[in-house]
Amino acid sequence: MKHAGLNIVRMGDLSSYSFGPSQVKFEFEWFDRVMDKMQANGIRVILDIPAPVVLTGTSQNGTRHPPAERYMDNRSDPDYAREVAILADAMTRRYAHHPAVNAIG
């Protein structure tokens, strides 16, 4: 990314499956290393909060889709806001003060 001349990237939006299988314990250690590498290379990060793994890729009729089809999330599900808030809170607590973070969305 540095060699390509990038100085800001957007990351995190398709990472819910990589952050862990449940909302009880998230696995952010691998993402910590990515964030640290971005900082070390002078690349700022717009941190996107992904849809939670328990809801990602589920259409309104219950069909599961691959994680890359995150826009198939059932945002009308009454549990969606609650589940997103859990992940957003965990990510914000962990990364809000990381020096690579430019914005959180």
C-alpha cells in the first residue's frame, strides 16, 4: 500500500468472521498487527464497523450468504442494532486511541 502511494485506507467492514465466532469474545489480535503495520508505514485507517457475525449474510428469508455479500444483512431484524452496538463498542474501545485511526464508521 505504501509503495502504491496510499496514505489512507478503509478497513474492517468485511472482517466480522475473522473477529471471532461469537459476540462473547472477539479475536482482535490479528487486526492489532495490521493496524500497527499501517501506523508503521504512515498509512491512516478509516475503521469500519462490520455487521456482526451472527447476522452477516442473512437475507430476510433466512438464506445465508458469503461474508463478501454483507449488504444482504437483514437490517430490519430487531436484534441488528443491539448486535452491531456490541461489536462497535468492542472495536471502539480497542482502537479509538490507536495512532493509525483517522475515523471510525
